[in-house]
Amino acid sequence: MLKILALSLPLLGGSALADVQSCKKLFDLAPKVLSDLKQVGSHEYENENPGLGYSVTFADPSSKLTVFFYDHQEKNISPEMALDSFKQAARDIAAVAEKRGAELGEINAYQMRDTPQVLPLRAEAESTDGISELLALGVVDDCIVKLRFTAHFPLDKAQVWVKVITDYLNKGFRQPT
């Protein structure tokens, strides 16, 4: 009886975990070039840290954009989980600015109400060292997709970049979930 129970527990635990294939599929769809930004790297965190997923980074001399795909090892991503991830990402941006010796200005956080937006949660801020930080986050096929854009130019120009990039992602990921 004990052997049967011991064999059953991993099966039950496994069924509650997410199917990381959804995040992996989105990661694999990442293009080599995104607008004028070239892909400069990617990372698979999933093997070392299950639930942290994958990232792909694009850059040019004045900006860097990283898109993360992760699921926190959850099969279904709730709106609350997405919001918690968004809030943590905004705190992370402030912490990174502080490590650079800069202060982050007021963070303008909002939610896009336009239904075709796959990354409706947005935040933007400028730091005292002239760096613009933009964040967009949403859920696609039970995978959290987080876009972080760091630019060495004014926020209004960075906002145009993020609009172009999120429009591209909206077309690539089809309808949000």
C-alpha cells in the first residue's frame, strides 16, 4: 500500500503544475529582429528554476528590450497573479535604478482597456540619469508575458517604441486570453 501511495503522489503533484510548453512555444516564436532592434541573447531559466521560463533580449546602442515568458509553475494564470507579477516588476525597475545610483521618478501605471491588447498592464517612468523605463505585461495561453524596455532617450520617444512593439506582439500572439 505504501508503494502505491508513494508512486501516486508525484502523479498528482505533476498534474497541478503548468505545462511549460505554452511559454516555450511563445519563446520559440520570438523573431531575430524586432523593429530596429536585433536579438542579442536569450535564456532558458526553466531547467535551473522551474516556473521562471524564458527570456529573449533585443538591443541597439541606445535601448534594450527584454521579453520574458513564465508561468510560476502554475497551470492557470489568474488576473491576480498577473497583477502581482506586474507590481513586482515595477519594484524591480526601481531597484535597478537605485543600483545604478539613480532615482526613478514617479511610476505611471495603468491598464489598457482596448481588448486586443495582449499586454494591457503598463508602467512607465524616467530616472534621474536620463533613462526611460517602460513595462508591459499580460497573459497569453496561461503564460505571463512581460516586456521591459530601457532606453537612453526621453520617455515620449520610448512610448512610441513600445506602442510599435506591442502592436507587433498583438498581431503575433493573436487574441489574448
